[in-house]
Amino acid sequence: MDRSILSPAGRRVVARFARSRVLVAFDYDGTLAPIARTPESAGMRERTRQLLARVAELYPCAIVSGRAYVDLASRVAGLPVRFLFGNHGIEPLAIDRAGTARVRQWIAQLQPQLAGLAGIVLENKTHSIAIHYRSAPDRRRAKRIVTAAVADLAGARAIDGRSAVNVIPEGGANKGVALRQACRLARCRYAIYVGDDGTDEDAFVGLAPNRLLAIRVGQRAGSSAPYAIPRQRDIDRLLGWLVTLRAPTAAGRQTRPSRRLTRDRPPLRHG
């Protein structure tokens, strides 16, 4: 079966969800914005920004990012996005003082281990950590070093990203939790979520399969997302479709998506 959301069958799936009371949610880096050499230099193309603005006018819209909330907000300023979540869903609704103190302990533990290692950058985001190794001369070796270092952190959950290892408090909020919160706040039973790396896997299973259209940017064996788009640039095609599907002639026709929308799996129960 063709799992490309850009195929004719995939477009029909998008259309069925678009006719429901659906939340549309995205990761930022690697999804709405191309992966950049440094986190500071990442930004959306102007065409993507224009399309996202229109999508956010037509649908309840959320962005769930590993970036700190303030950083994310500055990058989407002026867009009518209803919900923003930073630090992999921790900000703004799940901030925990104990978790923040734990992050400080992790930083103190990691700094002497990683100091002076070429191309490895420790990013303190207050509520989580990202350890980047994109600029390391030997990325495989850098990843081994970083993975070994974070394995010794108490109460930490490590998640692989794009040339980075993300560290969040174990058992706390994540992108799946944020997706469910956004759906509750928007009173949406259904959701479309688009993401590109390991940090998005929590969101790909954040709702029952018959209520969630999960789309991964780039194919990856073992991903829980049943559909994919091949490249980040293809996000513009998906955004364009979402705009077209909510044109005035289609407005008001909100129905329940077909049971055929996603893989046949038993519904998941969430508290």
C-alpha cells in the first residue's frame, strides 16, 4: 500500500479529515522550517509562512516544538496559530519546578564531560536539554559520546533528533500530551499531526489511530506515523491542500472521518 500522503489515496485521506472538527498540528524544525546548520539560523520560507497563516485561519492550529516557548513564539510572531507548545510540550502548561531543578543538575553533570569536544554544543532550554553534534567532525563518534553521557543522568529520558540528542524529564509532558491538550482546548475530536524525527513519535500515537492522521517528513522504518511526505519542502503542498479543502464551498461540511483513514488497530485509551 502506498503510504505517501501526496498520492491520490493520501489526498483523499486528508480530505476526509479536513471535513471533520480537526486540529492541525506541526513540529517546527524539519517540518515547517528546513533543518539549518545551527538552531539560531532556522526559519520558514516565506511561501510556507503565507500558507501556514491561511491554514491557521481556517483550522484550529498548533505548533509543538522542542524549542523553548519564547524562541518558538518569536519565529511565528504575527501568525494566527492558536496553540504553541515549547520544550517538547512542557511549556506553557506543564512547567514543573522539580523538573527545572533536575535540568540544572544535568547541565552541571554534562558540562565537564562535553567541554572542549569539537562540534558538540550543549543547549540549555531551562525545561529540557538538546545536545547538538551536527558540526562534529565525526558525527558517529560524537553521537556515541553524547549517548554515553546522557545515559548516566538521573530521571532523564533521551530522544534522538536530527544530529542531536534531546533530554527531557522522564514521565513528564511530551508532544503526545501536548497534542491531546490542544485537542481538548480546541474541542476537536480529530487531529492531523506532521513531524520529522524521534521527538514526534509521542505525537504520532497521541490519539487513537481512528482519530489521528499522523504524517512523518521523510520515510523511516519503525515510525508510528502511517503516512509520510518525502521532503521538508513538500510541506507546502500539504498546506496548500488544507487551504483548498476549507474553501468557502466546502465550509460547514464537517463530518466524522471514515474508519478507513488509518491502519486497522484497536483504539488506544488515554487518561
